[in-house]
Amino acid sequence: MTTVSAARHHLHGSPGGGTSRPGPDERIAQVVAEALGPARTVLDSDSLPGPGTSRLPFGDGTFDAAMMLCNARRVSDTLSRLRELRRVTRGPVVLLATDPARVRGFWLNRYAPEVLAVEARRHPPIADLTTALGGSAETRSVPIPLDCTDTFDEAYYGRPEKLLDPAARQAGSAWSFVDDRVREEFDTNLRSELRSGEWDERFGHLRGRPVYEGSLVVVRATP
């Protein structure tokens, strides 16, 4: 397989670029690779400079497949970029995306619903993505491993203590769109329920769950 560049990008990066952090966990990256299948030439959209409205400098059907990380930082130009990816790709277009309809199912909604409300608003509905791509599309959840090495909120589904670290929360850009009161109340309430055992009564089964299927999905669209 020949790719324009490797899939090593942020899922929720902070506005304005923010602090760089690791790309997807290798096991998550493997899900994307499997969706691409046996394609020999793969266009990695995240390697391309310029706004999503720009016409890509490739002819129709140039690539066997294409891939894109649907990042909340650039939602305004996501759909136009997808239409361009469809034009230059003769096979599958694979997206690693956040399904906004699934965001509020995460336990964080109990402690910081404002954060997940922001997160849900910042990602386009999956139906909009598949419409932009045309053809036939399938969507499936991406299993997030318990020891996930990436740093988005759901990566800590079974390790709630990690989200008490402001540095861990900073990696999820939705936290930057809420005020100090929300962050302080989250910290106070989660600490309290961890001490009392209430978090474990409600969500403790997640501590031993090998994988979690939340809002992270792969969309695979074919012509």
C-alpha cells in the first residue's frame, strides 16, 4: 500500500492548533487500515494543505482509496472535502469520525454535560457525511481498548481518575469551550463520587471491560 502520508493525527485537537499529542492508538489505526482493504494507493486527506473547499490537485478516480479524520477543528469544510475525496477516489473512502448522536451516552455526561453538549455540536451528523460521499456507506463502532494510548475523553472510559488531570482534559478541545465553573464542578463531583464509591456503583463494570464502543466510528463509503 502506498499512502500520501501515514494516519497519525489528532481526533479532537484544540482550537488554533493547540499542543500536539499522539495520534490514534495503533489498534484504532488498524481498524481504519482494515476498512481500506487491499488498496495500493491511498490518499490521506489529512496530509493535504489548504481549506477543504479547495479542489484537490488530482484527476477523477486517481486513487484506489482515501482516508480522512473528521476533526472538530475544521467541521465547516468537512463536507466539501469529502465530495472532493469521492471525486478523486475510485474505491472506498474511509472516515474516522465522532457520531454526535452517541456522544451523550458516555458516563462523563453525569459530571460535565456541558462538555458533551459542546462535543455533540462540533461534529456533523453521520448522515451528512454519508450524503456528501454518495454511493453506499456503512458505519460501525470502533472498539476503544481499556489501555488506549490516545487521549480523548472516551479513552478513559475505565480509568476515571485520569480525567481529574487537567492535562488529560486539555487534550479534548471541548473542555476549552466551557467556563471554569464547569471544570471545577466536574472535578469536585467526580472526586466526591470516587471517594464515596458511587462512581464504581454506577460505572465500575467499565474498569474491567476490555473495549468500549462509544461515539468513535468508522464510516466506509463505496461508489
